[in-house]
Amino acid sequence: MSETYTTGGNTLQRILFGQETAQTFTPIEDHILSYFDLDVFAFEKGSIPWPHLYNCDASHEPVGGTASHVVSATWKKPFTPGLQRIRYRMQPYLLKAGSIYCIKIYGLG
């Protein structure tokens, strides 16, 4: 099963080292999150974003600790400036239909 979520279409969000951005979503049916794909336009060599999954409250704010984290990631090596797709293998987590979740993406240098 696959679901796609974007805010503002395919607009670019720049995430520098130490910064973060997030996207909330609500699954339409139960399924297990096992991977996460992210299209990345890298502005500099080696700046790899890192996602984490959180449960959210009704106001779309993260609550509690990390629900799922990255186990491994694959991308075209070397990671150089330009557009790439990164596939993150996540710690499996059951997403429940109707619940609100948040993928937070942290900029790593």
C-alpha cells in the first residue's frame, strides 16, 4: 500500500543542518509503515535529511516520543547536489486509520 502526501504541491522546502520540517497525515486504512520515500534536492554534498514518525494530537502537534525511526537508507552514491530519491527503511509501525501522524524531517550535515 502506498499513500502520497504533499503540502503546496511540489514546492521546495530548504532544510539546513540542525533545522526541521514536518508533514502531518491521516491514513485512510490500517497498514504497517515499513519504508518512507523522499524526493530530495540537495544543495550541497553530504547534507542528508533524516525522518522520524510521531503520533499527533487533534491540533496536529507531535505527542510522546518517536513512534518509528530510520533503520537504514539507500540513495545514489555519492550523495551530491541535485535531485535524488532516498528510500528510508523504517522500524515497522502500525498506522491506524483515522489517527493523525507526523513525519518530521531533520537536516543533517
